[in-house]
Amino acid sequence: MSIPRLAISTGEPAGIGPDIMLLAAQQNYNADLLVIGDPALFTQRAKALSLPINITLSNFDQAKTPTLSGNLKVIPTNLENQCEPGKLNRRNANYVFDVLDLAINACIDKTVDAMVTGPIHKSVLHSDTLAFSGHTEYLAEKTQASTPVMMLATEGLRVALLTTHIPLKDVASRVTKKRIFETIKILHHDLQKQFNISQPRIIVAGLNPHAGEDGCIGSEDAEIIKPVLDEFRSQGMNVIGPLSADTLFTSKYLDNTDAVLAMYHDQGLPVLKYKGFGQAINVTLGLPIIRTSVDHGTALDLAGTKEANPKSMILAINTALDIVKSSQRI
């Protein structure tokens, strides 16, 4: 049986993306890991971190071989401008996009089985001509996925989001029956397909405090969220809610629960990151490709300092490999 192949983009070159990939490369993988980026960047950062590394220039046409400790297979994509650890350079935005696009296209073409992404810095990529709001939205556009679902996972907890990187004032207008229906359908499907959960148990948070408290604190929970959940329950799906977000993240509800659907970014993710920051990963559901990512940002102050922690990158790599196997793509 062929071993899986992953494309890895390390994100913002001035951040800790290169660092955590170099640290993650200090162990063996029964997979072919192809890191897309500038070989000189990885050489310079490895020197700053005092890490032994053997960099080999590679391409997507080469035969698959396991990636061994101390080795980095690099698909060369050169930086156009100087890069110093911890110092953002907006002129390197094209580099970040080029690396990301190569990984996405390799997944679409089935040259690789999945992709793993390092952290990006939105201020570098957002411009007057491009409203870049995040990996999730960019991946959806590139793969023509109508409803991408952002889900973060750590040991004992998975949290998916109905809305992602939008201002809080815009959340209520995005909580629609159609969006809830499509999101739960994708979440249920991908928990089965990618995580081998035959009958997923999903808890859905309410939008308002106390899930609206019978309409006393907003009508969305009773009029929009509950009817959709009732429809899924009538089909035999194990969907619970809407529940008040201030109490659902307790063992009473989370024991034997496979995922929580939060209505907005900062409703669910603070709890997950409190539980497992640095040991969690991001998975984009609803795409025609497999993508995992680290759960943290670029940490510019740690770049090149030997202080970056690679646990989330290693977990993202291993989770991508698990999903590939679960999806029976190899």
C-alpha cells in the first residue's frame, strides 16, 4: 500500500511557521512530507535554532518515500524580499499566497493526499484589492466549496463554528435556517467520514444568553435554530440544543459528545483553547480536499528564538494522516 503524501505550507515566513516545521521534522513519519517554501529560509532558521537538518530539493513527481528524522523535503518557492524573524514585510504577501496555492492545487489534482498549513498574518495579506479574512474562506474560494466549516479539536473536545471571521455585529444576520442546516449536515457527514464516528452526537449552542430564555432574550433560538434541529432529530440524528453556551461546556453535556457547534468564533473557541491551546488543531470541513492546521498564530516574538512549541504542527500532521486513512484515499 502506498504511503500518504502531504503538502505543508508554513505560512508567514517571519513568524514561527518555519521554526515549528523544522522542529516537527526532528522525528520520523511513515508518510511523504513535502514542505513548500524557500530553502534558504529554512536553512537560515535552522541555523538560528541550532537544529540539524538535511534539506533536499524535491518535486511532486518524485516517488514517495518516508520522511526521516532530521530531513526536510522542500518544494522550492523563493522569497522575493528579505525576511527577518519577527519582522513582517508586506512585500512577501505574494510568497505566502504562492506557497498556499501550490498546496491547494496539489490537493485538487490529487498529487498529494492532504495539506497542512502553518500560521498566517492577516495584516500582511489584507489589502485594498483583497479582503483576505482567513485560511478557511480562502480555501473555500479556491476549491469552490459553498459552505466551509471551521472546526478546532483537542483531546476530548471538538468545536465547529457556524460563522467565522466576521465582526460580532454581523453574526445575528448570518444565523439563518439555511446556514444552520448546511453546516450541521456537513459536520455530521465529515465526523462520519473523516473521524470514523458512525452516529455523531452534536450539541448546538444558542445564539443569545440562556439560548434566548423562551424569547425573553432574543427570538433567534426559538424561531431559527430550534426548528432546524427538530428537523434533524425527526430524521434520527442525535442533535441536542439549542443550549445556553454558558453551561453547555460542562461534563453534563460534553461527556459522550462528538462535537459542539458554536454560533460564532469567540463563543466556542476560548473554551477549546483554554482546554488545549498548543495541543489542538484546526480542520476545515466541507471541502473537496483534506486540510488541517495549527491552532495558533504567527507568534512573531518567538520566531528564531528557540522558544516555539511544535506540538500543534505535529498534531496537525498526524491528524491529516489519520483523516486520509479514514477517508480511504490511499
